[in-house]
Amino acid sequence: MSMDGVIVGIDLGTTNSEVAVVRDGRVEVIPVSGNSRILPSVVGIGDSGTLLVGEAARNQYILHPERTVRSIKRRMGEFGKVAMGENQYTPQEISAMILARLKQAAEAHLGQTVGKAVITVPAFFSDAQRQATREAGEIAGLEVVRILNEPTAAALSYEKRLDSARKLLVYDLGGGTFDVSIVNIEGEVVEVLASHGNNHLGGDDFDRKIVDRALEHLEGLHKTDFRGMPTVMARLQRAAEEAKIALSSAPFVTLSEEYLSEKDGVPVHLSLEISRTDYEEMIGDYIDETMNAVHIAIRNARLSVSEIDEILLVGGSTRTPLIVRRLTEDLGKVPRFEVDPDLCVAMGAAIQASLIAGTGAPRVLVDVTPYTFGISVLGYLPDGMEYPKCFAPLIRKNSPIPVSKSEVFTTSHDGQTEVEITVYQGEHPDALENIEIGQFLVTGLRPLPQGENLVIVSFSLDLDGLLRVTAREKETGLECSIDIERTIAPLGQEELDRSRERIVGLIGEGSGKFAEGAAPGSSALSERIRSLRERADRLLAGSLDGEDREDLIERVSGMIDQADGPEEELLKAAGDLEDLLFYLEA
Ligand code: AMP
């Protein structure tokens, strides 16, 4: 495919920015420094007077705030200038430095000049803010062919075909901003119905809560306030963000920083354990605020909760499990998160760019687990009855792989020295309704009163479907684990076989009908039906899975159902199948 006049898609974010492109029908997010595809939206003047953009600028922020600028997106559309080192710059100029860096990365990656871009902005951006974004593009040497709303871009990254009318709620929580939008998709038209949020709420606030906790802890121990010490603060801030990210997949984390400072000639070390439960309490009010905004946005779109078809997650902070839990509880639907929440806006912008360039609608390919994996635990049924085989999911269906998650469980009776870990695959709240895929016994636990011994169970699933399950006694580190191989493939295979049988049965049945030549009005039509069935068969015999497989089965059955019906219905069903085949075979 010729890349002449390539148009890139850019997510120019408050905290981070990304650039993506569609090549050979695939969306690629372009590496900007080393392997990293994420460029911190920070600009600065380095020690030697050189311009720094991205990671390097971010790293010097705490030490040299006077010559570093971050979160410039919040100033877009304003008239004032910002100081950086000796000089003053307009917000457009600072943004242009970020855009120029992305343009350069794209050119290096593609081996050609890049002159055009689709750039995304929040749905609530005013005309002045959009205009400023265009100007930033021009300064960076990019013709901005479209300014695209971020929630629309996110929707584009998820929706392979914009053919069914749906209403999406896009929950976007980044490093420093939060917004929620209600998006209506109808035909090719994507419209933002309502948008609400807080321009000063995000993951940075969560980091700050952890930093505060660490400072309190240090103050308790050393009777010193370390707030005024930039190097200590810089280290704490970095440690806090790492801890926060770890808490998204583990129930406990230890912040540990050696030689943070000195007090009366004695070195100050930090070692502080934080549990996910503590952390969730620290950020609870922030999450409540976002949930209020969700309900306001739904109301402003004149919809009810039940009219929302899907929830999409955007922004790195949406990896926080509490957010997924609260959205699921409040809206009665599990949010979708299979497209990387940091990258989906840039991907959507690239898809829009490719539509504008006329290079067609590509697909975003992600490796996700088709099943939920978890263990059985003693719990309570909805009617309040105690039940020993409740399913506790650890890795959820549709999680991008590789993935690791751990949760803490407690012993259920006094003096318990053994726990049996039974691993299941499935979606049912009753573990026994799911498929058991492994079991092991952890022995030698310390006998303690019920609920006092904490056992951390970790699941780690790799791209080959190898699931490693580990159980560790928290206090002693005593550990047992098993490897369960081909969790995705063999069981998946069984299911594939079953559905293949089902569909072959259907096709066989249909063949009978078609063979009589009664339904298809013309031999050209029956030839077309036959060839469509063959093409479908080929795909079903292959590795097609998930939603695509279901769609295909549905459309083949749809066509077969019309075999005896009116010819125009049959033609329509054949057309539907053909469209899908076209797309799946691409
Ligand atoms: P964004 O502005 O969308 O790039 O989001 C960046 C924010 O997401 C930062 O505050 C990150 O610390 C946060 N973040 C990234 N990964 C995770 C994670 N696994 N859990 C919680 N927050 C995360």
C-alpha cells in the first residue's frame, strides 16, 4: 500500500501523548522513545540549554519547575504566555513542541515525511481551544485535517462496524483530567450527546494521597516534615505512582526507598506497606465524584442508565479495580477494557485518519482472554446462605494478555493449616457451574484464628495460554504454585469443536434444502449461496473465535433460515453474510 500523503492520528493529552497510523489495514501506535509508545506531555529546557520533550523533561520537573512546563493542554485557548527558562511561550507553541516530537517519531518510523494529522480534543473543548490546537499543529508543520472528539476516537477504536445504533458511555480518567461522555453511534455518524467532568482530577491526585501517607509515616518516625525537600519529594512521588500501579493488580504493596534523607546524621529509609483496601479508602471520595459526573452526563443526554449499551474505559487510571467495580455496580454492566486505555484515543484518531484518506476501516487487534479464571471460595449466595463454592474471579474475560492479578483471601476456620485451591474457568457465580482446570493443596500454614492468616493468590496468564497459579502465605512467604497449560487453547478448542459441529449441522441441514433447488430462485443465486457457505466454512474451520465467530454463525444461520423464504430476504441475508466475510477475510 502506498503511504503517500499519510495522515497520522494524534492524542495530544494533558499528561501523555501518542501518535498512531494505519498501515496495511492495521493500527500501529508508533514508538516515541525506545520501545515506549507513550510520550509524557512535558517540555523543558535542560541543563545545557537544549529543549527536552517527554520523559527527560518529566524527570527534571521537580528539580527545575522554573524551566519545565507540564499540563499545557489546560491552558490551550488562553491568551497569556507561560515562562520556561528565560523565555515566554504561548500554549500553542508549547503544544507544538510536543507535536513536533511526535511528528519526528512518526517520520523516523515510517521512513517518510508526515505532513497531516487528525488531532483529538476533549468533547467539551470550546471553539477557541480547538482553534488553538489547530494552530499548534500548524506551528509543528502539520496540517490538521480534522479535530476529533476524544470519546468519538475511543468509540472508533472499539467499534469494528458502525452499523448498529448504540449509546456508549466513555469514562476517561487520565493523570490529571477526568471526563465522561455519552456517545451515540448511528450509521456512520458518531455524536457526543453529553459530556461532564473535572479538569483537575486524575491519577496524580491518587499519587498525592499515597505521598501524603508516606510523609505522615516518616513524620511519625523522624519528627521531621520532608515536604520542603525537592529530592525527597521527587523520589516519593515516583515511588507512589509505582505503588499505585502495582495496587491495580496486587492486594498489597511495599513502598521502599533507602537513604531518602538524613536526620541528625542518621539515614532515613522508607518502608511502608499499603493494602489495596487502604488505598481504595484514600481515593474513595475522588471515585464518588466521578460517579456523580457519570450520572449527570447520563441525565444531560436525556437517557436512563438502562439505555446505555456499553461502557468504554479510556485513560491509564481506569486500570484501577475500584473504578471497574463501581461502574459495574452503578450501571449494571461490565465496562469494556480490551483496547489499551492509554492508546485507544490515538488508535481511534488513526482510524479516522485512514477513513479520511480513503484507505478503509481497519481493525484493532488485541490478544484477550476469552474466559474468566478464578478460584472457589467460601462465600454467601444472594439469599444470604453460606456456600463453600462461590466463584471468585481473578482474571476477567476480555483482559488483554499477558496479564497478572492477585487477590488476598483469609482462612475460614480456627487453626486451619491447609487450603485447597481449585481453579476454574467460566463466568458463573457458582464455581461448580464452571469448568475446573486445576487444583492444589497448600499445607504447613501457621495455625491462627479464623480470618487472621492472609493468603495471596496470584494468577498470571501468558500469550500461550499458560496459567500459573501461586498461593503465598503473606507473613511467612510460604509458597505453592501450579502451571496449567493451554488454558485458552485446549478448552477453547473443545468449545470451538462444539460450535463447529453445531454450525456444520446447520450448514448440512441447509445444504439439503438448497440442494433441492427449491429456495434459491436462480442457479446463479444458489451458486452464490454455495460459495458463501464454503467461505464461511473455511473461516469456521480456522482459528476464528470470539465475537467474530458468533457473528459469522449468526449470519450463516440467518441465511439458512431464509432458504425457504422470499427471495429478497434470502438475498439480503446473503448480502449480510458476504459483508461480514469480506471483513473477516481481510
Ligand atoms: P493517561 O493520562 O491516560 O496517560 O493516564 C496516566 C495516568 O494513568 C497516570 O496517573 C498513571 O499513573 C495512571 N496509570 C497507568 N497505569 C495504571 C495502572 N495500572 N493502575 C492505575 N493507574 C495507572
